Amino acid sequence: MRYLSALNPVSRVAEVLPKVKKIEEVEKVAVWEAAGRVVARDVLAPHDYPPHPRAAYDGYAVNSDATPGRFKVVGTVLVGQYKRDLVLRPGETAYVTVGAFLPEGADAVVPEEAVKKEGDYVLVERKFEKYANADPPGSYVRKGTALLRTGYVVTPFDVVGLLDVGITTLYAYRKVKVGIVATGDELLVPPIDPEVAAELVMRGRVIESTASLVAWYIQTFMPYVEVREKVVTSDVHEEVRAAVEKFLAQYDAVIITGGAGPSEIDHFYKLGYEGLRGFRMKPGRPTSIAVIDGKPVFGLSGYPISALHGTVRIVEPVLRHMANVVKAPGYGWHYAAVTQDVTGDMAQIVRVKLEIGEGGLYATPIKAKHHSFTEPEADGVALIPPGGVKKGDIVAVLAYRDVKKS
């Protein structure tokens, strides 16, 4: 499970953070292009939503005070339509689909299967309360509600929630730009004939993969960072220095892989940068970091597992700080204990707040009467089996925000 508490940086990393220049540039971004971006200004709801009662079920829009009763069908309203000229008079109804605004004069929806059809009329045989099978005005979000806070990384779930309430733009910090320098005389760089590569590996050559692994990790788990360029150099120090200095001029951070250990080709040492060298971690102890004019330069091992460890423990916390991240995205399915009973005959998916406590991960269901992802406190969704669950039962949860220890 990828919990934030499990990704704590080595303590000495905190020493360099004050020297790292945070990203200041802010861009106005279309919400549908904002996944992975870091929010630069709180996203506040500009209005109540929905502005009118909204169908939560396919069926017939009626005035609840007139139920039970017999209604004449005078129109149809599909999702995406708002028919201002359709006003229901006493004894009239209109067919509506899920998500459609109810016509004026209606405040409830009678499911299609709950009526008897009689030509142009439908018969409703029982009482339906106000807003039955409908989302009341303002039930998704109230004007002024903070849907995303500054420092939150926008997730695809946030994109859905914001678009669902008519928010189409937000302000985000630009992404951190990173250059990666893979070093080593022994490196082979694809594309290369696989048969030739296999033969050369048996002679002691190495196919470049460590820097590629680091780039993959960044691109997968750090969407607020952009790997702009990756180059492979020899072990000639002048060549390494030239690549690093070029990247320092162009980008916000530089990562060097290879030549990180105490040896004659220790590139980080020969660069002469003052910083931290050697951390209490295994593997990857020779991992190094220096800050040059506010820009971090990282020295990682050429061994993939060591470089990955250095990326998780050292690189990620620094770049997260640089990107202004307060709440990062979460990834993948986990198992959590629910903190309260959830009832229901059918299988359900419910929004939950996730916390790490004594004994593991806990999921607290968030009660909502609508299907939007406009729940600022939600960290994920939980799958509830048919028949519901009891407090303490274990359920599968999909986390979309990072989880902190309670």
C-alpha cells in the first residue's frame, strides 16, 4: 500500500528544503486538462449546484403534493436539456432521464416501473415525498464551498466533480521541469538490435535502464513533475559536467544516475557542489543532493533498486516541496476497515475518508445523496458487497488521494 507515512524521507532531507526554490509561476488551466496539476488557488464553488431540482432516476416528474394521482404526459426532458417553456400544470407530468433538470412545477420523480401507463396518462398509486428520486437545488455543492485547496494535486475524480458542477477552469502551478543525466562508459542505449545487445551484455556491457526506471517512477507517481529530457553520457567528467550545467540552465532540477559511489568516477563529488552525501538507507546509501541557486541536483546510484530507493526517499520529497504539493494523489486498490455500518441490499460504491491508524487503514463512509465527486473530504471510494457491512469489516478501497497517519 502506497501510504504517505511509508514514504517518509530520510530525516536529513529537511535540511535542504529551505534552500530549494519553489515554483511560483501560475497558469489558468482548463479543468479537463488539469489532472496531475497542483492547485495554486482554492477552487471555490461560484454558485449553488444544481440550480434546479435534478432527476436522480429515469421516470416521471411530478408535483409531490399531487401524489398519488393520475397525470397526463405532456413532454420529455433529457439530460442536457433545460426546457424553460415547459411548465407543468396540475395533473400533468413529463418524462425525465437521470441528470435532467425537472421542469417547473415538479419536485419529485416517480420511477418508470412505479407507474401504470394508460395511453397519454400515467397512474401513480402511492405517495412520493418532495425531492424523491431527485437531487434538490444546492445538494451537490453550496456557493463558496472549497472543492479543492491550494496545494492539492488534481485527480481525475476531481476533474469529474468540478465539471459536474460547471467549474471549467482553475489556477495551477506549472510543472517542475527535470533533466536526467545517465552516466557510464558501459551503457548501451536502445534502440539497438536485441541479439547484438544480448551478446554485448555477456561481454560486460549494460543496457541503460536505471535512468529510464527513475523517469518512469516520476511520470507515474509524480504527475506534477515533467521529465523534459534524458541524455546518456560517458564517464568522462567534462562531458557529465557539460550535460548537468546545460540542464541547470534549462530546467528546475537535475538527476544524475551512475558513478554515485566512492570511486575515481564519482561524478557528484567531482562536480564540487556542497550538499548532502550519504544517507542512512540501504541500498542507495551514496545518494547525494546539492542545491545550486535554488535548483536541486541529485546523485543516484547506477544500480536500479538503489536508484529507485533514492528517488522515493530523497528525490520525491524534494520535488514535492518544490511543486508546492500539500496533498498528493493516491494510487491503486487497498484494503481498509470500515468505521461504521453500511446498510443496503444491493452492491454499492461509496465515497470514503481514509486514515491510517493503529492496526492499518480505516475508511469512513461519507454520506451523500447524489452521485457527484464534489466531496472535498473524500480520499477514495469503497466497494460495499450486497447486504452491506458492519463496523470493522474489511472492504476494497480505491484511493485517489494520498493517505496520512491520523
